Amino acid sequence: MNKNVRKAVIAGNWKMNKTRPEAKALLEELKPMVADIKNVEVVACVPFTNLETALAVTEGTNIKIGAENCHFEKSGAFTGEISADMLAEMGVEYVVLGHSERRQYFAETDETVNKRTIAALAAGLKPIVCVGELLWERECNITEEVIARQIKLDFFGISADDLKKCIIAYEPVWAIGTGKTATADQAEEVCAFIRATLAKLYSAEVAEAVTIQYGGSMNAANAAELVSKTNVDGGLIGGASLKAADFTTIINAAENG
Ligand code: PEP
């Protein structure tokens, strides 16, 4: 990554894992392991039920807490949903939006991702917006078309100042939870393409300021090579964020890379 203009962000996405005691134990284990990290923003995005515990355990530390989704309306008849304001009021700083599992299993679309991103920004949250192509789309050689479309739609109507508060996670769907990682060159190619797309839509200065992560089976063994790439500014980590030692190795790779 270009450390002169951007700070790496390593964010864990716990998905639907960990009870409150388990969440507390994992974060207690992680705290001393990452206490000396200076150049990387360390984030744990946890299930809604763990937010209060996670915020309490990490208070006064360098670990930031995020949620895994939020609704786009401020309040109302949306049974089972959580608003961005509810998260912000708790002290949550980040929120994952448009994760491929949300798109695949919960019928989220670029339109709702766009609305959620706008709502999150209005509440003062930092959205981590996920984009990525299906395996079939990569095989059909339309990865760039797919990514450009998602970027245009997911950030439609969002100002340059607000875009700079967002993180974009490039997560090829075929690499999530599959053990199949994109090669560092493949990750760099698409992250650079995302930056070039942002430069066209906004400006080169804005594009340079945006943090673009890679996500998809990033682990302790492959993280260093991935984050060594110019346009890969950290990672969104699923499985490997559930083990303090593995997550710390990834964070150290970004700190020292
Ligand atoms: C994710 O959930 O965003 C993810 C990248 O998962 P994994 O690291 O397990 O592939």
C-alpha cells in the first residue's frame, strides 16, 4: 500500500460466530497482542448481540468495533432490523455493508447497499462496503464491468468528502470462506481498477485517499504478500479473525509491510 497517503485497515468480520463470553475471551486475548500496533487501524466487526460486550472490553484500546450490517431507515416498522443511529449511539465506529453473504442469502442489492451506505454516513459511521465478482463472472471475463457497476451504484450520490470516510473491500465471491485466495497480483489488479474507477468518478486525489481492502481467505500465511501490493490497503478477514494469533499475524504483516 501507499503508506504516504493511506493507513492500512485490518478488519475482522466475525459473521454469525461467538457468544458473548466467547467474544469477550477473544478480544481479551487480542488486546495485548496488538497493543503496540501504530500504523494499522484494527477493527473487529461483530454480531449485534456482541457489540455492547466488545465495546466495553476494548474501551481505551486501539481496537475499534464495527457491526456487520445496518438498515437504511432511521426507525420504524422494520422488524428485526437495526438502524445506523442505534449503532452510532452505542459507540460503534464501523459497519460492513453489502457483504456477498448479505447479497446472496438476504437479497440485498446495489440499491439497498447504496441506501445503507448513505444512512451509515449520515449517522457518523464508517462504512466498509464490499464489492466482488462471482466465479462465473470472472470466467466470462467481465470482472471489471461487474466491479465498475457496483462502485457506481453503491456510491451513487455520495460526495467526495463522504467517500473518503468509506472503506471499499474487494472480495471476490469465489474466494470468501472457500480457502481459495486471489493471488496477490489478481487482488492488486482489481484494487487498482477500483481506484482508477474512483478517479474517473471523483478525482485522482480522492481516489488516492480511499482505503481499499482485499478480502477472501486472507490468512496468516498469505497476508504479507497481499498487503505488500500498492493498492491493497489492508484486509477484511473472516475465518482467520476468529483466532487471535492468526489475526495478529495478519495485523503485523500490514504493520511491518
Ligand atoms: C469475509 O467474510 O469477508 C471473508 C473474507 O471471509 P474469509 O476470510 O473467511 O474468506
